[in-house]
Amino acid sequence: MAKPRPLLGLLAGVAAGLVASAAMAAVQAQARNLLPDEGGDEDPATVKAADAASEAILDAPVPDDYREQAGQAVHYITGAVLGGIYGVITEYKPEASAGFGSAYGIATSALLDEAAVPAAGLAPAPDETPLAAHAYGAASHLVYGLVLEGVRWLIAGRR
């Protein structure tokens, strides 16, 4: 096995995470057109997370004019952090890129959409979420994982 390069893995993973987050957002934008309208006007989990951070730091929610951008910032920051983690992990354990990143993408869906986000009160519990929403989340995270590995591989090479 080649000697691990954690700094290169981190930088490649962060860059790949940003690109993968953009791909994921593009897929989600198109997929929303295919999903039934649930009639809810509830903010996405990313906007709720931005509000929680704003409340903790500024003691006020994100102003209405910046809510969408704040949610996008949370999405991209999360994608970059998860990408950085992935980049470092794959330097030490190349098998972490199983399925060309698809296993990591599905794992992020399970950990975030199905566990952490509902546990933080940012989304309903998994058993209160429609099946189509689960499929939407898994598919978009699958895209994230595939693009993440593709871009990481282009930057850092195959391990």
C-alpha cells in the first residue's frame, strides 16, 4: 500500500465535496419537479440548521432576505466537511471508496437524513416521512458519493 497523504486527501476531499454538493443540488432541483407536492411550506433542514446557528451566535434567526442563501451555505459546508473526511479516510483505507463512492453516499444519507437531522429536530422522524422523500434523499446522496469519488480521484489519484 502506498504511503497515506492525509493533507492531499483532505484538500482533494473538500474540493470534491463542494463539486459533489453542487451536483447533488442540481439533481434535487430536478427531482423536486417529479415528487408529489406535499403542500407544506416548511423550511428545508438546511435553512433550519442555519437558523439554529444564527440563533446561537446572534440570538436571532436568519433574516428573511438571506434564508435561501444561508441554507445553501449549510448544504455546501456540510458537503465540504464530509468530503474532507472522505478524502482523508480513503488515504488510509482505500476500500472506503467502495462502489466508486456510492457506499459513502448512501452512508451519509443514512447518517444524516435518517438519523442526525431528525434527532436534531430539523426534520420529521423517519417513520413520519413519506417513502418518496426517503428515496429522494438516498438518490441525491448516491449522486453525491459518485461525484465525490470521481472528483477526488481526478485530484488525488487512485489509492
